[in-house]
Amino acid sequence: MKNFTLAEIAAACGGKYVGDESLKSAPVTSVERDSREIKDGSLFLAIKGERVDGHNFIEKCYDSGAICAVCEKAPQNAKKPYILVDSTLAAVKKIAKAYREKFDIPVVGVSGSVGKTSTKEMLCAVLSQKFKTHKTTGNLNNELGVPLTILSMPEDAQAAVIEMGISDFGEMTRLSEVAQPTICVLTIIGCCHLENLGDRDGVLRAKTEMFINARQNADYVLNGDDDKLSALTEVNGKKPVFFGLEKKNDYYAEDIMNNGEGGVSCKLCFEDKKLDVTIPAIGNYMVTNALAAVAVGRLLGLSDDELKNGVEAYKTVGSRANVINTGRIRIIDDCYNANPTSVKASLETLRNFKGRTVAVLGDMKELGKDELRLHFDTGAYAKEIGIDLVIAAGPLAKSLADGADGKWYETKEELIKALPGIIKEGDTVLVKASHSMQFEKIVEALK
């Protein structure tokens, strides 16, 4: 970490420092919320969760080397200093904001209804060709995750890519206040979190809250194929840079060829250049993600070779369009999360594979009053584009199965029992549902 003292931390969060005054000038070595990750000199965040209260681990953290704790109630017989605050969750955002302000580097904020993580990974692959690039890991993209990502930024970071996920109004304002992006990237305005956001106009309003706390003279890199984003002709007095498959965009693509597991080849076009690349991923939507990364790379001065090498260095992470060959069947593990926009994109990827195509789909959560229609329409889309079989599980997914004329099971356990009699050798099977459906268990069963 950059030098960040207990005095600075207490001042940043407005907390009351209690303990040895001589230690106020001591810097922390890391900021941790997990007592198992404590190192010598760590600052421990005592957070009260649904199942575990971090306050119960303060003494253990002191013993493990923590120099101080941020907490909402004073620890009994405190061996070391602590900073008393009203809310640890609120405090960590203020602390992270203060730490962010120690860096004068490009910080790319990434959001959108679909493709946040894959775009973040593509951005990191590209920017890493020129800069030591820090990025969001795992699912640390919310009101705790973004501050923790900022606070884990090493002293020698030269660029950062910060993923920002939201489900309600106001969240993006708070996240961007911490991250203060110098470049804002938005992927797609789709049908997600409609329970809170109402409709796509609400999604647009919530996502573009990122612009409120962007650094002065920030750049805005937006998907010009999206009807909502393409209407933003000026942001904070600046013309956005648009990317997308259509030629009207500043960055567009030609000669797209999906080679299944052989990747997606295309020409990435901008200014008077055409970069021939092969993206090591299975979906055509990755071309759009590559265009976003190339646009950001150009803004930051990367050469054509650096841009091409970065795109071709991309790696899939986690359960996001991860292809698994069992020898008998091919599984597309894309079960990390789902909404109608992302499911349709995955179905389009599935249809590029040879042999019988099977989509194993589940409930898509937080879609609001039109949830059943949105499930039905998604199933109908699968049928329309020629997916051979849709198998669905979950109460909402019955409408999805109806739209696809597919098979439906009330629970994923019933579906798993039925799979051996349904799946055939040579099938390509897509698995996708909202994260809470735990469809990774279906992937394991298929293996």
C-alpha cells in the first residue's frame, strides 16, 4: 500500500481514535475484512454481517498482527488501537475514497447490464500490455467490494479497472464517489434489476450516475449499438467515444467469424486502422468487449501491437462462458448470473456450435412486474434462433419453458435426476440462471 496512517484513516472516516497516540503516525500494510487474511500491520474492518459479526474477531486479529480495528462498538480490553465509527460499512467507503486520492493514475470504471466482468477482464488484458494494472477480483463490485478493491491497490499501480455492480438508484453515485473514474465504460442497458429500477430508462439513469463523480476531464466510452447509450451525445461537456458492431461507431468490427472453441476472429476498425485479431473466447459479444478495451487503450496511448496482443491475451474467468469438454459432451458453464439480455447473448453463442444444442436455464431474478413475460419471451427467442432443446427449472422458469416448448422441472434437483435420460453424446449444453439458483450444481452433475 501507499503510505496511509492511522491518523489519516481516522480523519477520513470521521472516527474516534482510541489507543496509543504514538501509533497514530503508523502506516497500515493492508485493509482486511476477513480475520483469516490479517497480516502484520493490517487494519481490520469489523463488519456485522447476516451470519457473522466481525466484532467477535477483533481480539484474534490483534493477536494475528492487526495494528488497529475499525469498529462500531469498543472492544473489551483492547490490546491495540481502534477507530470507533457509527457504521463500518459507511466508514470503509470514506477510507477508500481517501486512499484513491493518493493515486494520479487512469482509473477505468466499468458497468452495464451485461458483460461487466468480461469487459473488465478484457480491459485489464489490454492495459496490462503498457501499465501495471490493478483490477476487481471475484465479485467485489458492490458497496463493500469496490472500496476493498481500491484499498488493495498496490503502491506501484499504474492503472486500475474497477467493476461496479448495482441494483438500485443511488448505489452508483456512492461507488463512483469512491472510485472517481477517469474513464467511464458502459456496456449495455438491459432488463436487469427491474424490481427496483422499473424499466430500461431507470437502468440507464442508475448506471449513468457513474458520471456524477467522474474526475474532471474524464472520458466516456459507451456502446453505440445500444439505443439508450447512443442517445448520449454529450456527457459533462464531452463527446463520448462510441464502440459497437455497427459502422456508425468510432470503434467497430468487420469480418466477424465465430470458430466455436477456436475463438472469434475479426477486424477491429478505428480511424484508418484495421487490426486482425483472434479473441480466445466463444461468444460474438466478446468482439464488442474487445472494441471497448481498444477504445480505452487508444485513449491511454497504447500502440497497435499492444492493443492486438492485449485482446489476444484475454482469459475467461469463473462461470462465465467457460467451455468444459468432458469427452462425451461440451458444457458452456455460464451460470454465474442471468437476465434476459445476457441469456439471449449466451443463446446466440450456443447456436454457433455443431451438433445438438441444449440450453439448461433457470429463474432470472429481480425482473419486477413483467417477470413472467420476460421469461416467456426469452424461451421464445431460444426457439426462434433454433436451439434444439430448452430444459428449465424453477417457478419463474416455467414460463421460459413454455415460450421455448421445452421441458420444465420444479427444482434443479429434479432436473439433475432427469439429465442422464435427456443429454446425449455430442451435445453442447449451456447452463445459465441467476446466481441464487446455484446452477453450478448442474454443471458438476453434467461433468
